[in-house]
Amino acid sequence: MAFQDQVSIQFMGKTYRVSKDSTLMGALLETGWESARELGCLGGCCGTCAALYRLPDETHVRTGLACRIPVREGISFSLVGCYPCPEPVYDLTTIDDPKQALFDLFPEITGCHKCGLCVTACPQDIDVMRGMWCAVFGDYVSVADHFKHCVQCGLCARACRAGLRPIWVAAYARRVLERGQEPLVGGQEPSG
Amino acid sequence: MSYPPELKSLIRFVEKTRPQRVERARRGESYPALTLAERQDRLTRFHPDYRAEAKRALSVGSNKGDRLPIELADLLESHSRLDLDEVRLDRVDVDTDVLIIGAGGAGTAAALEAVQAGASVTVATKLRHGDANTVMAEGGIQGATAEADSPCYHYIDAMGGGHFSNAPDLVEALVKDAPVAIEWLERLGVLFDKYPDGRMKVRHGGGTSRKRLHSCGDMTGAEIMRVLRDEARNRPGIRMLEFTPALELLLDERGQCAGAVLLNLETRELYIVRAKAVILSTGGLGRLHIQGFPCTNHYGATADGLVMAYRAGIKTCFLDSTQFHPTGAIYPEQNAGLLITEKVRGLGAHLLNRSGEEFLFALEPRDVASACIIRECSEQGLGVATPAGRSGVWLDSPMIELLHGEGTVRRELGAKYLQFQRFGIDISREPMLVYPTLHYQNGGLVIGVNGETSIPGLLAAGEVSGGVHGKNRLMGNSLLDIVVFGRRAGLAAAAYAREAGAPKALSLDHVRSFERELTEAGISDGKVGPMLLPNYAPEHIRARRVAMHVP
Ligand SMILES: Cc1cc2nc3c(=O)[nH]c(=O)nc-3n(C[C@H](O)[C@H](O)[C@H](O)COP(=O)(O)OP(=O)(O)OC[C@H]3O[C@@H](n4cnc5c(N)ncnc54)[C@H](O)[C@@H]3O)c2cc1C
Ligand code: SF4
Ligand code: SF4
Ligand code: FES
């Protein structure tokens, strides 16, 4: 490959030259790197490839999905892997009071001090903080709406100093919401 | 990284024809569909499946003589990764009623049903639980739930889509179970799109005569997978082994399926699992990159289940036809191969050539649409070239805003919107560039209505199986397939495990005799399978690789 078609990137401290039209994950595969851990769909859907990266002209570290971030000259990054964020075990069919159960399952949720770091961390542009407060106030319809595009990458949980687990709060809220409704059959789109 | 000037100037042609096209669409007029004879012509001349030189005949196994894509044929005739004289089968690591291999949608649905039926369940999966094609499905899931619909129409559509080659009993099971399957998902907490009064929103997909595509925005598969995975984690009876793919099936002294040999990818240990029933749900083959096409599939879609089952003597069907999705992204280069869901066309977006003109009815069946796009870019010479040297056609997404109102693209196609916005392209204002991409394994292992195969105790469900969709699958029938047949296989496996006695002697003799067949056929190129992970290292790196661990 011609030199001008390549860029230099730094992965976990080591420099590689890779093709310039690649993503961080594409570049890794191109270097011969192999893993079953930090990649899955390669299409921005599964959230396995959470990454920390720094651009050459910036002084702060950004977060994103490695399979979706374009490479550029001087970018430096590492992969996060699975962030420790255990999921509580519950049986939906035995939950009578979903609002109380939320606090039993996620006691840390009231500790949110509205720093907003989770919002900055989310690669899917989700207002995670607002979503958490909607959950606290029992507005599960809004929680469901906020987290529609959550890929469960865990970057929000990693950012949170109060130890919140927004991924699992979102999954729980979405599931109890649907359970609360009677199953309905489909309808035709109203004509006109 | 928005469109470069040369592409921007071509977009003007699209914008020029747009007002008239929108007008016509509003009047309910569309580009004329091809006649059956024209369809056949386009398919034989342009569809990749019809290229004879891209296939070869199998020389061994139960499909000996069948012509399959070369990449797949090579893998089906590969050698075992195990040293058959070294593996110790007398030391059993896990004993279970039901072993499920592959935890995508089909495998997880099977696990939930099997555990509900009282079986002990072990699931072995190659990557993280749910890192699968299921999580990538965007457009939706079919099911005749609307007043104007019935399983009967659904049946006819599915058969028509498959050019009437589908197995009728499997299609009957698929369409009859469909409404119940949708309800099952709903009860587990899947949030389908609904009207404010609570009725389901249903839409058309390619080849449907009634609106029956249910969706969750454009993340239908992700939503289903999130919920199924969540439920599975909450069931203590399911034991999940992640990063632990299967390498071979095990049979027993009665010739029944009795477990599998697994590989712990992190420690490189082999595990022997003894089971009363085994379900294969390893998904598809996109990462074989048939004929060098880019693909939409996840990293682990490497046909492993086909390889293992073929060695055990299971017959396959329809593997000569692979589904190319007509609309894979080709720009920006970082998005190449990514799926642009059929929903975009379902919402009214036209496909246009370099001059901004329509050249096909947007909802032709996938194989026909793919062939037409390839024709437009080759014979007709009306493709649009990208800076990286790809060629494709426009998909006019901004039309959707004009037809359904401002904000529709962001609402209905949020995930896609984000994927392009990252590269400075706003798909509600600018069209996308697309070309066919390798998408789905139409065929697979021959199964019966409960997923049973010709080997007692071995079942299969999902993309690894074949017959449900015949030669060509319609959008939304595959998510349905994995739920319907995943559940059926789970129940059947649990029932089988209750009846069948525990296996005694585990054996790999079927692999030995397959190896003998390979030798007799003169195949000794040293290629091993299943593939497990695709190898994207460039040639110069591969050539210099050595195994790190010397015993
Ligand atoms: C981008 C995309 C969009 C799609 N959109 C739609 C849609 O809108 N509607 C629709 O109906 N269908 C759609 N499909 C098709 C549908 O999603 C899949 O066919 C279906 O989800 C397959 O489910 P599965 O459970 O059979 O396989 P998968 O979901 O792929 O799961 C297979 C699992 O098995 C694991 N595995 C593989 N090999 C091994 C091994 N050796 N040992 C152990 N585990 C193994 C894999 O890691 C994976 O987790 C789409 C597919 C793709 C790729
Ligand atoms: S909400 Fe959290 S887990 Fe979900 S996509 Fe955003 S950062 Fe990832
Ligand atoms: S990072 Fe944690 S504490 Fe900060 S806003 Fe988000 S949830 Fe609240
Ligand atoms: S690999 Fe799935 S989101 Fe990146």
C-alpha cells in the first residue's frame, strides 16, 4: 500500500501503520490482531468494542465504539472490554410493585449527582442522566424512549462515579413497561 | 468526511428528479415491476448465484455431487481441528440434559423453552452471549397479527418469495406459530412500535401482500436479543459458557447425538460435554465472503454448525443460493458492507442510477433487486463510482421526509441516521450509496417441523437450518424463523431428553470415517474447520505466522 494511503495509530501504546479509510477495529484486524473478546457485530450494534481514544490535537480522552470510529493520523486508543457492572437477577413474573423493585434491585440509583459524565460517554447520544432520573420518578415510558438505541456497551457505567448501572436499569425499565400492558393484536395503518 | 465534490454534483441529478418522483409516489404510482420472464433474465445474467465458475461439486459426504460456493465447499471438506487419537472422551466435564451450541436468537429462545420444560440446559457460544446476527437485524419480524391478514396469506407470500421451493410443512409451522411467537416476545418485554391506542404498527416488506412487519424502530433484532438475553440471565437453570465454541459433535454407542467437544478460547482447554439432546444454532456464513463480497454479518458467522453436522452425516439443502441484500452501504469506506435495511425502501425511498433515474420497482424480491443493481452498474454503465473504487446506486432516503413528514428518518431509522451522521452525512437530506452485499444463508441443515435432524438427539434451528425459506428469504421471516423454530427445538429437545436414556460411550467415530472419506477422495490440503474466527490478517503476515505454544 502506498505510504500516503496510510496513517499512524497507537494501540495500547504501540504504533502501527494502517490504511487511512479504516475504523479503529478494522485497523486492528488489518494488523493481524486476533481476539474473540472485544468485537462482535463489527457494525455498531452489539456494544462489545467499547474504546477509549485520544485525538492528537486534544487533551481529553473520548469514548466510542471501535468498529465505528474512523482512524486518523496520530489517534491513540485502547479497548475497554467488559466493564464490571453486574446485572441483578429478577423474575419479571413475580414483581408486583415495579417502582419499589427498581430501588431494591438498584439501590445506588438515588446516588446520581447529575455530573453528566455518562451523557458525554455514551456513543449512541443517549441522555443517560435524564433517563436515570425518569426511572427514579417511575416514568418508564420515557426511560424506554431514551434507551431505544442502547447497545449495552457499558461506557456510561464506566463513567459513573456513583456506581450507577444505567445499562441494566434501562433493560429492566423497558421490560417491566411492556409487561404492564395487555398483549394486543396488530392493526392496519389507518387509511388516509 | 461528507460527500466529496464529485459525488455532491451527482446528487444534484437525484434532487432534480425528486419532486416528480415524490408526486408520483403520492398518487400511489410506482415503477413497473418486472415480468416473470424479465426477472429470470436478470437473475441468470447478473445474480452472483448464477455464476457457474464460482461453485464446485462436493466430493464427499451426504451432499456429494452438489455444486456449492467454492468457499463453503472447501470448508465442508476440511479436516477436524482435533487430534482424534489424543482427545480423551472418558473424562466428562459437563453433564446436561440439553446442550445448545450458539447463543444468538434461536439458541437463546431454545434455552428458555427447554429450561421452562424442566430440562437442565447448557449453552456454549463462541463470542459473548448475543454477539450474533440477531443483534444486527434492523427491519422487523413478520407475523399475521393484523385484522386484514391471515397465516394463509403469509404462507403464500413466504412460498412465493422462495420461488415455491420451500418445505411446505416448515412454512406452515412458521406462519401458524407466528402470532403466538410475537405475543411470546411481547410478554417477555419486547417493545414493538405501536400506535398511541396500543395497536401494533405493521408495515410492508419486500414480497408481502399484507402489512405484517412488526418492528422496534430500526433495532428490532437488538431489542429481541436484549430481552431474550436478559431473561436467560435471570434463569438459574441455564448455564452459559461464553467464548467457548464447539469443535465437533459427539455421538454415542447407539449412533445418537450425545454432546460436543468445546474449546475454551481463552485457556485453549478442551471440554467434553455429555448431553441427552443437542441443538445446533450457530447461525450463518457471511464471513466466508463468498465471491469476495463484503458482508453484513457479525464476526462469528463462519458456518461452523454446517461443518460439524456435515461430518456427522446430516444432509444440507439450498446452500447453493446465498442471499445478497440489494442495499449494502459502499460509502464512506468505513461503512462498506453495512446493511441499509429494506425498511428504507418500505418507507418509499427509490433506487436511482447515476442520472438520478429509477430503474426498478423498489420492492422487487431481494435476489431480483440485487441483480438489477449489478446490471445497472455493469452492463448499463450507470453506476456511481466512489473514491475508493467501488460502484453503486443511490438510495434516496430524503424522499421519506417528503412522503411522511419531517423527522421521520430520525424516528424510524435512528440507528442508520447515527451511523452516517458520524461521517458527516445527514441521510434525511442526502441520499446513500448502495450495492448488493452478502447477507444471509438461505439454505442449511435439513430439519423437520420441530428442528429434528436425521440423527436422533440432534436438532437445529435458525439460520444454520434450511428449507423454511427455500431459495430466497423474505425480510422479517428470519427473525420469525429463529423464534418459532428456536422455541420448537427447545421444547422438542427437552421432551427427547426426558425419554432418551443417558448416553454411555461417547465417540468421534463419525469424524474418523469422514476423515477416511476425505483421504479416499484425495483431499489432503491440510485445511481445518470449523473456521471459528475469520482471518483478516494480510497475506504477508499470515505467511510468517507460527503457533505460539509448543507442547
Ligand atoms: C445486518 C442484518 C440485518 C438483518 N435484518 C433482518 C430483519 O430485519 N428481519 C429478519 O427477519 N432477519 C434479519 N436478518 C437475519 C437474522 O437476523 C438472522 O438470520 C437471525 O438472527 C439468525 O439467528 P440465529 O440465532 O440463527 O444466528 P445468530 O444470531 O447469528 O447466532 C448464532 C450464534 O452462534 C454462535 N456460534 C457460531 N459458531 C459457533 C460455534 N462453533 N460454537 C458455539 N457457538 C457458535 C455465534 O457466535 C452466534 O452467537 C438480518 C441479519 C443481518 C446480519
Ligand atoms: S446508555 Fe450506556 S450502555 Fe447504552 S449505549 Fe449509552 S453508554 Fe452504552
Ligand atoms: S455519571 Fe452517574 S452520577 Fe453522573 S450523571 Fe450519570 S448517572 Fe448521574
Ligand atoms: S463490534 Fe459490535 S458495536 Fe462494535
